[in-house]
Amino acid sequence: MQYKDLAEHLGAIMALLGIFAGIAGFLFWRMLVRMEQKLDDLHASTFQCRAELPERFLGRGEFRKEKEDLWNAVNTHSHSSEGRVVR
């Protein structure tokens, strides 16, 4: 193979490499954009769930008595001589 033949095809090879590099760059950019959208959706749903939690669980009236009893047990208990909790 002579170098003249290679020089004749070098332009076509470089053009094909440029086209394939452009396609690969475009696909990589598209993948990053989709990943960014998915991360934004995950972030939004996580913080939306975190914002809803106090309304759904902490302020429920039917658990108020149980919660007060638990805090009362934590704050006003004593221990036996073996170290066990006595109410």
C-alpha cells in the first residue's frame, strides 16, 4: 500500500470520523438531558413527599392520646434496682 492511496482517502475517513463523533456527542448530550429531567422529577417528588408527611402523620387526632401516653411514659418513669423500667 502506498501513501498516495492513503492520502486520497484521508479526507473521507476524517469526514466519517467527524460525523460519527457528532452523532456520539449528540446522543451523549441527549442522555444527559434525560438524566437531568429524571433527577429533577425525583427531587421534586421527594420534597413534595417530605412536605406532605407532617400533614399526614403528625397532626392526626386519633393518635394524640397514644402519643401523649408515650411521652408521659418517657418523661415520668422510674427504674427498679435491677435497672428495669417501672411505670
